[in-house]
Amino acid sequence: MVDESGTNIDVTLEKNPIHMGSIEYEMIELFRKINVSRPVALTLACLAKGREVSSQSIEVVSGLRQPEVSVAMRYLRENDWIHIREEKKSKGKGRPIKLYKLTVPMDRIVGKIEQEIIAESRHVLQNIERLKNIA
């Protein structure tokens, strides 16, 4: 991963370390500009390469707290964009590790967000027209 200052950071919490660079940071910035929530934008950037990623890795790479990752995952689950798999820890006791992977290509996710924005914009324009008519 490359942080915003350009420093290389490698997160190796599992078999597949996450790397985020300038493309992922640009993706996050663009998602934010179209009003995608910060947790969802950061989580999508972590999952964008199509790898299976643990929630702990998402937390470390994105700087999100566990509850924020959970909120983002709920949104992704509600849209049927992710697959969740649980894996028992190799050592010790405790809850299994949850691993997440996108099940939908990123262009379809962006397309769905685009449709929602267009529908919302149409609704706003209808309200503006109604206001003009009654004013």
C-alpha cells in the first residue's frame, strides 16, 4: 500500500496482502465526490482488485474502525456485491476470520451507483419543476 504521502506500506495479515496505490486513492476520491460514504468508498477500494480480503486487513489498510467496516459490508451485502467466507483461525481460539470478495465487477457496481444518482437527480428536478409551477 502507498499512503497519501507516497510511503510504501505492505499489509500482510493473511495469504494475500493488500496493496493500495494511486489508482485506489483516486477511486476513493471519486467515490466521495459522488457522495458514496467514506467507509463504503474505502472498502470498495480495498476489494477492487478482486481478491479475498479479511475485515482486519480492510481496517488496517483503510484506517477504518471495525464498526465502519461492518456498516460498509452491510451496504455491500444488501446490494449482493460481496461473498463472505469464514475461516477458522490457525492458532488459538476465538471467532473465525471473515473473508470478503466482490462477486460483481467494479464497472457494474459503478453502473448501479450511477443509476441511483440519476434517479435521485430526476426526483430533485421534478420537485424543482413543481416548485416553479406553484410559486
